[in-house]
Amino acid sequence: MKRLFIAFKLSLDTEYIELAAALRRRTSYDSMTWVEQELHHCTLRFLGKTPDSQIAPLVEIMETVCASVAPFEMTINRLGLFGSRYAPKVLWLGFEEQPNFFSLYQDLESRLIACGFPANEGNFVPHLTLARIRMIQNKKRFTQLIEESQPLHRQKIAVSEIILFQSRLEKEGPIYIELAKCALRG
């Protein structure tokens, strides 16, 4: 069994790297686990513990989906939180709506369900996780910091492939291993 997810990689530009660094400095007294830059990605689908026998069918699904979607761009445009303002769980960067992305997501989702994977629960929000939040000392101040830190800058991200990753959780943090890449070519 491997812990798997499907995503695309991305790199933040200087302005977003500086935004993340400033937030990290300004929340140093809080308990947050920051995602290292080399691990940045946007998850299309978390699959969880998956038998090795499912990897080949997953790659086939990814290839089929990628054959019908052309490369596209996503635009980072906001800072957000999952959880409530009283119990925030994840600090993230979000994207402008992109029809090609949602076509890719919906096609992938329906094929995964047909292959026996459980449906994704809740609303799907494409995002890049900046930090996982364990504890915030002053939630009101933290919420205000997020509101004040909303980016004015927009960064375009080229999406030309999706990747099947294995995630290994280690004491030092997660390790992501690329198992398969599929190019968008629709």
C-alpha cells in the first residue's frame, strides 16, 4: 500500500516567496508547520492508501484524462484559510477560476469513482498549502494579518502535466516521490 495523490507542481515567484517569508516571520510565535518551497504543488485528488495493483490503472486514467485537456494557465490571486477563523487549520494560496482546470478535475474525479475510489467529499478548492496550523495564540490578530496580507500581485502558473505522487510521512516532514507523469495534450 502506498499513500498517493495526483497533483501538478508549481514554483512561486519572488513576490509570493517574500509574502510567505513575511507571514512566517510574523507568525513565529504560533505553532505552524510550513511547507518547503520544493514541495509546493496543487493537489487534484488525494487518493490515500492505495494497493500497488491500482497504480497501473491510475496511470491509465491519468493518460486518458490528459489526452483531452490542453495545457493551460492558473493564476494565483488570494490568501486563504481552511477551518474557521476560530479554529484555522491550513493557510493557503488560491487561484482564479479556470474552466480547463475544472474540466480536468471533473473528468479525473468521475473516472476515479468509476474505478472504485470513493467520491471526493466537500467542495473542491484548488490551492497551494503554505502552512498547516496547529495553534494560533491570537486568532483575531492572525485573521487581521491574513486580511492585510492579501496579495495585489497575480502570478500565472503554466500547467502542462499532472503527476502521480507517493507521499511518505517522516519525522522531518513529508517526502514526495513521483511515480508517473502525464502530459496535457488535448
